[in-house]
Amino acid sequence: MKFFVDTADIEEIKTLADTGLLDGVTTNPSLIKQSGRDFIEVITEICSITNGDVSAEVIALDFDGMMKEAEKLAAIASNVVIKLPLTFDGLKACKKLSVDNVKTNVTLCFSAAQALLAGKAGATYISPFVGRLDDIAFDGLQLIEDIVTIYSQYPDIDTQVLVASIRNPIHLTESAKMGADVATIPPKVIHQLFKHPLTDKGLETFLADWEQTNQTILA
Ligand code: G3P
């Protein structure tokens, strides 16, 4: 499973990229707002930190506007992925970009039918939002299972399932069990993944015992 980080925070991206465990980055207009920085500058900087796919979202709602914005964003770097909303015009733009061999990430997906359309439109990634469905008392993980099942019936659909709006490690592990291709994870949740109380407790015991041996490894 590929791990993307869902942030426009450059320091976080650098820290996570240094682990070698990061496969890409996703951003959205809200994350750009949080960064307080210029959109084009941030995407350019992120693309200089990672060779992985970096999603940059269009703002236009109409096909022509989306295509113009996509052209500008795609020119930033070869690893830019054009993020498009799951709308009529968004999928039309997705189809055109896929024919032109430009990578796309279709976002704001909340139903299996929408995901099927994105697959037909040749999306590189489909982003179903797990947390936001849970927020309104729908089963977000069920949507992931449905999309993975549907896509697996049709070998001609190459679209990768990119689980988005992840709020906790369970969202991630359950999606992995279902065979989702990618997870885009907020930095806070990525850091949670490393942690387990028994790891901390075990380490504490090992170090206390080691101290009593009066040895050093690097003498
Ligand atoms: O980037 C899209 C998605 O991951 C947003 O998540 O937490 O704002 O629902 P969230």
C-alpha cells in the first residue's frame, strides 16, 4: 500500500520524506489556506522534496477553466497530479487529461457509482472520503470495500483507490485489509501509526536491564 501525506506543511513533508516511507503528497484548497502560502510556490516546493505523485487541485468549476488550470499546474513538475472534483465537468476534464497522459486524482467521491464513473473517465486515482461519511453516520469503510470490489471486476479499470479523509489508524488498516492501493494520511495520524504503549514499555524495560549490564555497544 502506498502512503501519501495529506498536507501542505513543508516541514512535515520533509520530516516524513526523510523516513523513506513516503510515496507522495495530496493537497486541497483548505490545506493551502492552512499553510498561509502561495499555492504555486507550495506545490513547486513539495515537488522538489519528493519524486512521488503530488496532487494539486483545480478551482474552476467548468471544463474549459479546469483544463487551463490543469495545464498551468501540470507544467510545475512531472510529478504533479491534477486533482479534479467529482462533477460532470470534472470527469469530462479527467477523461481529456487521461487521453493526454496527464495523471489525475478525482476527489470528493462519496458513492460507489461516482467511483465507477471516475474509473470509466480514466482517473489515475479516485479519492473516496471515509471520515466525512462517518461524520454524517454513513459507513465510510463500506464505501472503500464497495469500490475495491467493483474495480476488481473490471481489469480494464486502472484507477487506483486512494483512501482520503482518514481520521485514525483503523481507517488505514481496514482499508489495507480491503486492498486499497493508496492512503492519504494527515501527519498526526502518520505519527500515531508508529506508536504502541507496549513498544514504549518494552523499550523502557530493555534499556533499564541493559544499563545493569554496564556494557556499551560503541566502546
Ligand atoms: O484531501 C482530501 C481529504 O483527505 C480531506 O480530509 O479530514 O478534511 O475530511 P478531511
